[in-house]
Amino acid sequence: MEKQVINRAYLETLSFTDLLSLADKYGIDVPDNLNRSFLIGDLLEITEELKKTTDSDMVISSGSAAVLTGNKLPETYNTTDIEAVLRNPAWAFVYWNISESDLHNLKKGGFSLSLRVCSLAQKEDVKPEDTYDVQITFSDREQYILIPSGKQFVRVELVSTVKNSCRILASSNIIEIPRCSKLLADMQPGKDDGMAPIISLSGMKELLLDHYKSHRQSFS
């Protein structure tokens, strides 16, 4: 029977129905409004806990029957790639993998690693209109990133740098940022001009203030 290690890359290939079925096997209570990315996170957490308690790694067969194996999970799956998943219009979750050969060459050459967040004017654009970098370490494999305000398309690149030279190791899928009403997008804490009475009654002032306190970096 063919066996497949449970990891994020494998779970991303499953349909939401298959993920729910797997969650049911592990006894995970899934609320009605739980989205796909958080469900995958819950599955990864419980498999990690099972690995700690059994000192074995959890694998799943192609028929979705869970079994245990004594083989250790490799640190890398010998591919270099990166993926980005939109959490909400302000934040994205990015995860990546680096092949053994690339990792060896990077460490040997004294390279540093970073995530380059690229804002695109159009989905088809190759050259970004704006970028910023987030420094990461060789052991990092995931990161939340702040999406620049007012952007519609974002791509994340895994970049290696040494001295003044940089190389793109992998590029993520392009994620599209949902657009809201311009009136709502321009609202800021303490800025009451133009706020319709019906919006004020909805509690928008309190919501903006709470968001500002928790995520003030997303306000330009």
C-alpha cells in the first residue's frame, strides 16, 4: 500500500471534503465557519502532537487510512518552492521549502535569505511596481507577512543574497487582494469626516480603533 507523509504540501492537495474526513478521524471539532487554511493548521498541530507522544511519524495511505511508521520525517523534501495563502486583506501566510543541495550551497557560500513581497499593478505583470524584504533564517519554513495597503496583486519571492548579488530561488503563486468600498478603505481611527450615520451606528468606529491597536502597521 502506498503511503504518504502528512505535511502541509500533501494537505494542500486534498479537497475540503477530504480534509473534513481526516479531521473527523482525528476527533477534531470543525465549526461551520472554519476556513481551509485554519483546518490544515489544526491537522498539522494534531499530527505533531501524535508524533511527540508516539515517537513516530504519522503517515496516511492513499486510501485515507492512518497508520504509524518509525521512519523520521526528512528536514527537506528536496525541492525549493514557496506558496502564499491569503488570510485576510491585510495579512498573508507564506510557507516554503529548500532542497538539500540549495541549502548546502547557500550555507557554504555565506548567503542570507529573505522573503521579497512584490506588489503588482496587473496579475500578468512580471516586474513589480513596489517591493519590500523580510529577513528569514535557514531554519524558518513559514511566515506571516503584512500586505501593503491599497494593493490588488501580490507575489512573494524566496531570495538569497550575498554581498551585492541576489538570486530568486522560488516565486509564489499570485494572490489577489479583495477590494472593499473606497469609503471604507479610507476610514481611519479618529477620522469621522464622510462617515454616514448608518455606518457609525454599525459600530465601525469601535472596530477601526480595535484594528488599529492590534494591527497599526497596516495603516499608512
